[in-house]
Amino acid sequence: QQIWEYTSQIRDVYQQKLSVNQNNIMKVLTIIGARPQFIKAAVVSRAFTQSQHVEEIIVHTGQHFDANMSDVFFEEMCIPKPHYNLNINGLGHGAMTGQMLEKIEKVLLEEKPDWVLVYGDTNSTLAGALAAKKLHIKVAHVEAGLRSFNMTMPEEINRILTDRISDVLFCPTDKAIENLKLEGYDNIDCHIVKNGDVMQDAALFYLNRARMPQEIIPSKFVLCTVHRAENTDDEVRLKNIFYALETISEQCPVVLPLHPRTKGKLLAINYNFAKSKICFIDPVGYLEMVWLLKNCELVMTDSGGLQKEAYFFEKYCVTMRDETEWVELVEKGFNVLAGSEPTRIISSVNVMISKNKEGFENRLYGNGDAGEKILDTLLSV
Ligand code: UDP
């Protein structure tokens, strides 16, 4: 097993191949369906559109479909309009993944791509990889090798299975590569490439395009998101987290773009929105999110992506989970795992909000060229 640290080696192979066959167009079929995948795909699609050697077909599974969870990202981030929208949503895991498999297979038989490109850890990721692999189409997985070691998380199951059947595994961190090695990937026929993190590319590219949200945002605020099933689907955890957020709001306003799943769960437990001190806003587009990240005092989240974005925008983070895939942020003191107990969340916020800012300049997730490295690698493997 050879691990390809992205070097001039990949670019040389790629250049040689191109000079051998100038007219060869590589057809990549990208499968996306959820908000974080749109943001990641925006980066790679931009690299693809700048290359004369790639034709990209985008398939939107429909997993996220609200305008502010889907359309806004295509518009603001100039992602090419999907060629297919499978409109699969609002189903349990089995039905959703099953329907995706069936419909993606039909598209693959029609399009016959050279590569299927999948992102992250959702049902769309797994269905795309599985449908492609069974048709002997090469699979590339962006954000490979990440592990929470919590097998009750649907995301953990999706990412382990997707990694195992991928031909190229794009790993954002050394830890991701280490995880794969511990699982025996030295003996598996695939390419493991450390290419950095496409979300770092997005943060750098959109930094100066940030847009203030339409809602009135307090001058000093904590930015918070909550949507992970382990928190929203467990009433005790959900109530504990929102009790902590209400308490923190008494000291510093908490701005919370509310995920539709969390909103549904809060309504189901008769959460008193009218009396709440939390500043709830609708989910925002990425450009508004960048503005919130640039201007907040601290990030509180259970999102995977937000933990890294806090670091990209030089903000400390309190993560309301018991474990994280982004362990380097915790090890280096940028992030703290606070679980769901109110006292622990509140004391973590107090510590992190008053901490001196240092060490953020070390680029733990690459230099913003992860998307180009994906393009070069796919053209050369
Ligand atoms: N995000 C956004 N608007 C919001 C909330 C999140 O643009 O209202 C972005 C966020 O900046 C990050 C991505 O969505 O880039 C993270 O998605 P999410 O938290 O839904 O998923 P996860 O990263 O946990 O898989």
C-alpha cells in the first residue's frame, strides 16, 4: 500500500498522461444530497470547471431539499445545476438508502462515468459508493478515514462502509490515514491520498465574500448549531443542551440558525420559543455563515464541519458531543468536548470564551488547494 502524500509526483504523472492523450475527457459523476456536501462539492466543482479534461455530472439525491438547506448553496457558491434530482427525502435510513441505490444505479447505467465522487458520511455517500462499486465504476471518497469510534452514529457506519469500497480515499488529516492503517488498509487495493480539507479551501475562497444575515445580530454573540441525531433524538440530551444554551444566553447572546430537524424535535417537546432568550434564526447560506463565524466570540456546536470552521476563522469551539472525528483540534486546545451535561457545557464556555487566541496560524487542514489535488489525482490514477 502506497500512501500518496500529494507532491509533484502526482502532478508529474498527471502531466505525462495528458501529453499522451490530449483529447481524453474524464467523466466524473458527483453524488451530493446534504448541506455540507454542497459546500465541499462547490470547491471541487470549481476545480473541475477550470479543467478542459473533465466533464462533471451532478446528481442531487434530494436528502436536503428546503431552499435554505439546498438551493441557496447552489446559487451563492455557483455550483453547477444538478443534472439529476432524485427527490428522495423524509424517509427512514433503510428506505432512503435503498431508493437512492436503485435510482443512482439507473443514472450510472445511463451516464457510464469514469469516476463516482462521494463526500463525507451521509446516506447519499454510501448509496452512491455502493451503486458504483457494484457496476465496477471507480469510487473516490472525499473526507475518508475519519472515525468517531461510535458505531451508534449513522455517519460512522456510512463512512466505514464507503471507505472500504473506495478506490481513492482522500484523507484530510494524518489521523485519518492512521485510522485506515489501523484497520488494515495497508493490505487493501486502493490509493490513500492526503490532500488536505476541501472545507479549508472553501473558507479561504469565500472569506471576502461574507454577507451579513438579514436578521438583527447582536454585536457580541456566541454562534451555535445543533442538529446531530444523537442530541436531537434523545429528549434528555436535547433538553439539557437547550437548558445550557438558555443559561449562557443570560451572559452573552447565543445566535442559533435552527436546523429543521432540531426545530421539529423542539416543537415536539413543546419548547417555549416565545420565552426563549436564544436568538433563533433560520438556517443561513454559506456566505452568511462565514460572516457569523468571522464576527462571533465563540462557536458552540455538534456539527462536524463547524468544529473546523471555528478553527479556520480563529474562534475557539465547545463541542456538544462525547467524541469527535477532528481529534487534532481537541489535542491542541482549539476545541473542547463538553457532552450534553449543562454544568459541563457552561463551564467549558466560560473557559473557552476567555482564552487567549494563539496557534491558529498553523494550517492543520492544508493550504486551500485540496480541490485541485483531487482533480489532479483523479486524472492520474
Ligand atoms: N452551515 C450553513 N448554514 C447554517 C448552518 C451550517 O451554511 O445555517 C454550514 C456550515 O458552515 C458548514 C456546514 O453547513 O460548512 C456544516 O453542515 P452541518 O452542520 O449540517 O453538517 P456536518 O458538518 O455536521 O456534517
